Amino acid sequence: MTAPWPDDIRLTGEGLVLREWREDDVAFMPGLFDNPAVARFTPLPSPFDEVAAKAHYAKYVGSRAEGKGLRLAITTDGGEPLGEVVLLLKEGLSGPAELGYAVGPAHRGQDLAARSLRVLTAYALELGLSPLRLQIDSENAASEAVARRVGYALTDAPPEAKVEKGLEITLLTWGYSG
């Protein structure tokens, strides 16, 4: 699949710089993603150690090269990553674009998830991607609050029950309503 985005991406807005992950960012990833909230509410592996971080980076590089998705580091200045935002094209360019976000525990409380999701949503719309959706665990009230602040609304799509990391979860679909 041909990727709808350029070779190098650096998105700015909302006081943030969303940039491509770099290999030297792998050292920051365990501090961002090895925590109970990420373990519970994302498909990222737990524990999220150096081995998981290297695999996460390699998966990003492969997915990006295939045009299937972007994972961008959330930063305030293009430097140290504080979390990530995700844009996935699971069904190619004709299907919905799925977005997601995760912020490291030391960086929560700064509205980074909503701010970065607004920037990535605007970029996805610029690319002509539609519909935009989020898949949020029904027990993740914090993520639901982020979705609402950015303009996403719960859709009438049926809940998706699945087992992830040994937990039974129910994913609800949220769509961008502008």
C-alpha cells in the first residue's frame, strides 16, 4: 500500500511537536509504557522493558514502511518523548483510520493526550482520511474524557468483546464528529 504521508513527518500545534520515533528514543519507552494504565488499557506488552521497546520501535518502522500506520512521539520541543499518538490504516486507505494515544505517567495532567490527538486528527483530515475512529476500553473513563474534549463521540457500532493479555475487555467505537 502506498502511504498517504510524506517520508518525514513533524507535526506542530497545541504547543507540541509530534515527530517520528528515533532509535535513540527506545531508552525512554519503558518509562513511558511500563505502567499499570498502559498495561490495562492498551495492547502494548506488559512488562514493557528494553526488549519490548526495541520490538515496538521495529514494529513502527515496518508498519510505517508498509504504509499501514504511524506512531509519533509526543514532545513539547522535538526532544524527549512524553508519550505517543498512533494513526493506523488497518483496512488500507478505503477503511477507517484508527487513532490512539498513550502518555507516560510522569507527564500526565498536562492535557498531552487531548492536545496531541487534536493535532493528529487535523493531520488525518488534511490527508483525506475518513472516517476517523478511536477504540476505547469501556472502563477507560480518562480516555473517554480525552475523546469528548477533542470532538469524538460514541458511535452506535456494537461493542467489541475480546480477550487481550488475559483480560476480557469491551471496546467501544468513537467517531470524530468535528
